[in-house]
Amino acid sequence: MNDIRRTILWVIFGFSLVLLWDQWQVFNGNKPTFLPSSKPAAVASAPAGTAPAASNGVPTASAASGSAGAVPTQAAPAAPREQVNVTTDLFKAVIDSEGATVNYLELLKYDEADRTKHVVLFENASPATRYLAQTGLLNPVDTGERFPNHLTAMAPKAGPREMAEGQNTLEVGFESAPVGGLKYVKTYIFNRGDYTIGVRHEVVNVSDQPRDAQLYMQLLRHGTVAASTMFGTNTFTGPAAYTNEKKFHKLDFSDIAKGKVQPPPPANDGWIAMVQHYFVSAWLLKGDPASEQLKREFRVKDLGDNLYTVAMVATLPKIAPGQTQVVNSALFAGPEEEKKLETIAPGLDLVKDYGIFAIISKPLYWLLNQLHGILGNWGWAIVALVVLLKAAFYWLNAKAYASMAKMKAINPKIMEMRERLKDKPQEMQQEMMRIYKTEKVNPMGGCFPIVIQIPVFIALYWVLLSSVEMRHAPWIGWITDLSAPDPWYILPIVMTLTSLFQTWLNPTPPDPMQAKLMWIMPLAFSVMFIFFPAGLVLYWITNNVLSIAQQWFINKRLGVLGK
């Protein structure tokens, strides 16, 4: 009975490995190996023959104002459009003079998976890759007047466009002509070594009447996401929002397209983001208390053509004639480094998706990060993590291994009994239970090491899957990327050898078929481990070696080694 249950556990574990490997393939841009997706990679766009909703992409002024805050579909006649190129230590950016929109952002410190080019976050080359950071003003009063928005022509201000050596701050400004009595001045502030770009908004009332206005900050992105298997274990891609109720809202593209998404309620705090694997962009109101305390509303839209927006709309104080209202905000655009995100804004670290295993994955990452701070290498941090986990569960594992050793000791007696009573199954079962009771052996005791490893292994998979710190992180020699498979297959071979040796230490199942299966399964797993990330294989090897040492010691002490 014990052998059947252990076999079932191994089968469940093996199937889990199949699912994990399929998802790792997906996130490295490959097709699933074992479970091909039955869904298209891209979210379906609006049905043919229907006009895209709000094709200009400008959010409404408020939920109750109807069309009061709407702007024309076409931009007003504009000055010649200009693309302003900006280069810093972290970014290569292009800012479009139409609305001073960031329509290209290259991360100079991060390469694509194949390392042939840098990661590009914002892009406007085609609708299929469109991803933009937009801002503008809305008129909340139904007067028919429009205010400058992301379709309005803005003139670049004179000044440097490249961060010079030794320069810590670079400011790039844009200014609109008056529209509806308001002039809009937007200034991007790039800081050396910082993925948080300051954005200062100056709203100048050039009319002779007070003006009410709203400032919107918006992220527009295509809805194409990585293909998912039927079990849908990939990390989240899509819009997200966080409000002062400390609630993190994931706004799935497909749900937005179906009209199932309700945006978060108005709040006095919070942010919006566009999340993807390893990287995120987010609009934040920060920089001074007045800006941080502005009441804000949240919007999500399906624009059609597989384009979606998430926006945060802040209501500004009434602006008197001749006065200027200044709002400070920030555009974060960079890697999902959990510890840094925690310091930027409350809840921003939640964009790092651990899936349903967050309750285990998050503490694992914290412990890994602490070990990395001491050892300075993520590979050795994984090794140290396994050592600590084995130490924490030492006595529980010791009992399990002792049970397995006792099973190995009484195995000849079980085999003889099974042969003698092979035609009397009911009597065989009773005799087997009698032997277990007499020898004080728990038939389920040997299953514990397998059970305890499964959730930790899967949780660590999610840590490696979602942690940008592991991306392209080296260990030793030929292992230059712990998030990628071993290019020389050395680690999988070592893992297979240690797994086979561990099988030899375990009691042989009385059933010949089960006995063969116990030897075949490590070999079958080794095929998948060839393609698993090196960090996971390293974890498993370390766990095997420590388990072998503990089991060897117990078997020798009980005198069953080699039996």
C-alpha cells in the first residue's frame, strides 16, 4: 500500500514538472512541448464591423459626466511633429511632440533572452507592439471647451537631450499653445541610476476666468500576451491598479474586452500599472504632499484593434486667471526588482506575480535575497537555501528516512509473504499490516520527503520565473544564466545520477512493475530537467545530495545499507 501511494505521489510530481516545463517554454518564447495551447496568444479584438470604442484613447472626465470630458477624435491642427531623442545611463527614449508622449523606451541595462538586443518597453512601430505612456488635461465641465491632451501639439523646449558624464539629472520639457484657456507644460526629469522618471505638469490659466481641470495619466498597450496552456499557470500580463484600501486589482485584457471589468473605486491614493513578465510601467502621483493627496479616479478601456488603456484621473484645484497649478508625478518603467519597488510606492511590489504560491514563494524570495546579500551569488544562495530548508526539516525527514530504512530491512520478509500468499489477496493484506505493526513501521512514513518537496519546488519555480534578478544571473563556469537551461547538460546529468543513487537507497517495492517504475521515473524526469532552468536543477541536485547523506547515515546506523 505504501509503495502504491509513493508511486502515485511521484506521478503527481512528475506531471507537475511537465506543466512547469511547458510554462517555462512559453515564457522563453517557445511553443508548449507537451500541452499545446488551445487559445490564441493574442486577446481577441472587437468584432468585425464595429467601431473601436474611444479610438482617440482619451479617458472621460468622470464616470458621471458623460461626454463632458471627451475630446475630438482628430487632433487640432498642429505644428510640425517632432521626435525628441533622449539618452541617459539607463534609457534610450523617444518622446513624441504630439502630447509629449513617451512612445519608445529602451532599457540599456537589460538584454532580451537571446542577448542580441536590449529590452524595449514602450514602442509605437505598429499596433501589434504599441505601448505608450500618455498624459493630458480633461474639462470636467460641459462647456464645450477642450483642454490640451495627448493629441495636442507641444513644442520641445531648448536644452540638452543626453545625460553627460558626471551629470545626475536631465530635464526635457514640452509646452503647448493655449487650448480652452489653459496652457500645458510637461517636463520629464531623468535621474542617474533611477528607473523612476519624474514628470512635472504645469497647468497655466491664460484666460480671464477660473478653470476646473482634471489631469489624466494613462498607459496604452497592445493586448497580446504569452500563450497559455489549459492550466493557465503563466505570470500575469495586463493592467493593474492599487488603491488606498490596500487592494491590488488585476485587470485582465480578456475581461476588459468582454466588459466584465469594474475599475477600482475613486481614492485619495494609489497608482496604475501595466504589468508583464519581468518588467512593469506605472504612473504614480508623488513628489510633494499636494500632488500625493489629489483625489483620483481609475479608468480602463478597450479601444478595439487589440489595444487597451488604463488611466488615473486626478481632479485639480480650481485654477484662477493667471495662476499655475503644478502637479508632480512619476513614471516608473523598468525591472520588477521587489525590494526596490517596495520603496517607490506602497503595494508596487505586488506587480511581481507569484501566482497562487505567493504564500510560499514570497518568503522564499526574501530568504534567497538575504542569502544573496551575504554570498553575492544567486547560485550559491540557492545552495544555501536548500541547506537551511534541510536543516529546518531535519528531524521530520529523519523520521521519514528511518521509516524507509525499516521498510528496506523488512523488505525480504514482505517479498516472501507476497509470494506465499499471492493467491490470497485478502489474507496477504492482513498479514502485511500485521508485519508493519509488529515491526513498528509506518507505511506512509517514506512519502513525507516527496510531499514536503513538491510545494517548495513549485514555489521556487515561481521565484525563478518571476524574479528579474535571476535573469542572466551567473553561478560558476559554464552556468551564465540561472534562469536558462544548462547549455552543456552537466547539471541534469548529475541530477539524474543522484536521483538513481537515491532510488537505490530506498526500499525496493515488492511489485516488480512498481520496482521498475521507481527506476524509470528518475530517467524520465531527467529528460525534462535537461530543459529546466539551471537554478531549479541546482536546487534539486543540492536537495538530492543532502538527502542521500542523511539517508545513507540512517541506513548505515540501522544496518540496512546495501540490502
